[in-house]
Amino acid sequence: MKRSAGKGRIIAKGEADFDAALLGTSFNAQDPGRRPALIVQANDDTDVVAAVRQAKDRGLTIGICSGGHSWAQNHIRDGGMMLDLSRLNSIAINAADGTAVIGPGCLAGDLNGALSKRNLFFPVAHAYTVGMGGFLLQGGFGWNSRASGMACQSVTGIDVVLADGTLVHASETENPELLWAARGAGPGFFGVVVRFHLKLQARPKFVGMKVQVFRIRHLEAVMAWADRVGPSVAPNAEFQLVLDRKAMGIFAHGVQVLTPVLANSWAEARAAVAFIDNSPIRKLASFTLPLLPVSLNMMMKGGENTLFLPNTRWTADSMWMNTPVDPLLPAMRRIADTQPASPSHVLWLNWNGPATRPDMAFSLEARTYLALYGGLRNATTNPADESWATDHMRAMQDHSVGIQLADENLGRRPAPFMAPANLARLDALRVRYDPDGLFNPYTGRVP
């Protein structure tokens, strides 16, 4: 679904185009059944300030949408106001000092394209149409983030409208607690960010991908190998396994070994993916592509054209885990055996993040990341397919240290998403900055 273009406006529940405007804000084609009382399509800061003050005066809670890629559709709640920021999509780049200022509705692909022309880089989201606002607030697992850091670590400041309707700036030296919270609070942030100030990086000289595909009967062998080799993979190689019933090259159920790599030379990139060609299971592969140069733009759009299809009803769930994969192999086989039709897929991501991070709200990660994306396109649905992601993550939750807010399923399966001390600090800041609870709390969590 695509949101309407043009001027923003205020649409009340019951108006003829209310549902179209509401559901058009969501990448997920599932109608959650929830309806706010009011939709505000903001065009600029003034509109946002007016909307927040109106909500406060009328006693309406606020849900916020920038790009609408939330699987859980956090911004769509019963009652209150839904504030659509998609029109706040400006991009201002200062190439001389390597900085940019963007609106929350700026799309990841648009920002990447603008930076590419100037030979600059930012770890944008992996899908082209992800709005940068929600992406940055939840932490930002972007391109090359294993090497260059979470995207939120490169947010140097925000301009934010608070619950009292004031517009303030936050940085490391000005209102630093607001910046601390914005780096990882995700849908629980207690304000409306209208601009993000970013620190940019030099663009890697080589961007490409190595692909190897195995039939699903080799699942256990592939996962055991991946788990063993994962910790030694170079940080600039995004080593991931994707289970898909229409796997690349074989057009059947398989395990895709996808390894995008961003490096300063082709030689460096080849060295980063050599572990795939040198693996003891390489002869089991049914399809292999050599390391090929592929632009980020192509990879971003390619993922949306093959995995993250429009007009699809999505349910996602995830877990971070430090457990070696061996005891999980029977569960992974059950996941594969019950996997719904494509575009439903499974992501196993070798993360192995750094030992420390800057002090920020984002505070939960682990050795490996596992996510299930149930994508349903038929009008009639098997109930087991509808709950596939949630049921399997619930069955494995004893191995989990928590979830990632980007793929949260808190409404169906509450789980930790932040270190306890950080969550307590965030709760205290919320009481301070939003004492009346104007902004919606996390789905599935009592405020």
C-alpha cells in the first residue's frame, strides 16, 4: 500500500477516505482492526507542534508513523491521534563537514542515493522504502553496521517536539538525556522527532555480494557450519542465512547464504568472503555466484522485490541468542518444515557485535540474531501459518536473551528488548518529559 501524496490534512474517523489514509501508512497489508479518532498528516514543524498541542488539549494519545514499516503496526492504535510524518522527508547534506540533516519521513533508499552522488555513506536500512525516523529510533541495524556501528550511534542531534508542545534541540551537550533516549527507544520514545542530525562516513570503494544456495535437506549441515565460522567472519561482511521456499537459483525450498560486503577494495572484499569458498560444505551447494559488485540501491530494491513484497499480511518475531546452534537444530528443522509459502522467510544473522557500545538506550544484542517473517498473500489462510512466527519463537524463548525492536511482536509475545537498567532509566525520563502519557507506550507493556 502507498500513502497518498500531496498536502497534509486532518482526517477524522468516519470520513470517506479515513481508512484509506490510515492503512496507506502501513507497509503491512494486515488490517489490525484498530482505529484512531483522528489522523494528522503533517507537512512541517508547525503542523507537528499544532498537532501535539491539539492532542494535549483534547486528551488524545499520540501514535507516530514515519515510513510505516513496523510489522506490528505500532502507530495504529484505538482512539487518540495518529500522526503521519511521511511528508517530513527533507535531505540536506553538507559534504564539506560530512554531515546531514534529514526528516523522519526520508526513505532509506533516497538518502543512500543522495549520499552516493557525493561519495558519502550512512548505514541506512536494508530496504529502500523504510522511513529513517523509526529506523533510527529503534537503533538502526543498517548496511555495514557490524563495522561502522549502529545507525543511531551516528545521530549527533535531534530536533524534537515534546509533550508540552515545545520544539527543542538535543545533542551530547544540550538536553543530552533526550538524545540518549532517542538512540534506541524505538516506538516507546516520548516525543516527535522532526529532524535527525547525522554524522556521515566515506563511502566504501567496493560494494558487492557473495551468494551460495543449498537445498533444505542440508539445513543442519549449513547452520552448524555457519555457527562455527560466524565469530571469525570479518565485520564488513554481513553473513546471513535466509530460508525461502523459492530460493535463488533453485526455485525450491532452500537455505540461501547471502553475504553482502562493503570494503575499500575488491581484494579486501574477496578476503572477507573467502570463508564461503573454503568451507567444508561448499560441495553440497546447488547454486553459487562469485563475489559480484552490486550497488546498495540494487540490493535494497532486490530485497523488496523478492522477500518484502507489497500487498502482504505480515507477522514477524525475533530473538537474540548466545546459545550455540547445535541444540536448536531440531527446532530449526520444525521451523523449516512448517514454513509458509514465500515471501515468508527465516533470517539467521551472524552478529557478534563489539564488546562495548556508547551509553544509549539501545542495550540488548547477542551473538546471533534469528527472525521469522510470516508473509501471507492469499485471502484464505491456514491458522498455523498466521501464528507460525509467534508460535516458534515462543517455543524457543528459553534460548533467547531478548528481541530486537525492529522486528518486535510485543502485542502477541512480550519479551525483553532493553537492558533492565536502561529501561528503568527510560521509564524515569518518560515520566519526566511526558507525565500525562501523551505518547503511546510500547505495545503489550503496561506504562
